[in-house]
Amino acid sequence: MRVFRYKREETLGAYNFGQYQIYVCKLSNTKGEVSKGITVLGSDSIIEIPFPLTEKKAVELSAYFNSVGNGEIP
């Protein structure tokens, strides 16, 4: 059973940020189409929240993480 329209199919990378596990992955939608994105899993949950990303959104997210990593909160 799907809770969201997307589910993780193939994991490309996994990262732990405290109480959150973030997976860089390929996601499939209910039509079977595959796209790239991330899923977020909280330590107190069993349900992953998917975020399909376009190339533009992925670059914006990367820039955000870089600025936060440098101590800059946008």
C-alpha cells in the first residue's frame, strides 16, 4: 500500500542527520514512471516522505545545504 504518490525504488546514497535519515534515490510514481529525488525518514516514524526533484530544485537544495553547512542560515 502506498501512502504517498511516490515510493523509493533504488537508493543511490543514505545520510544520517541526527533524528532524520535522508535517502538520495530513484522514486516511482503510481504510473510506474521513475524520477530522481530524496526521501526523509524520521527516527520516530516508519513512513518515508518522498520529494521528487527536478534538476533545478536539486541544485537549489544543494546550495541550501552548503550554506547551512557553512553556518549561514538563509
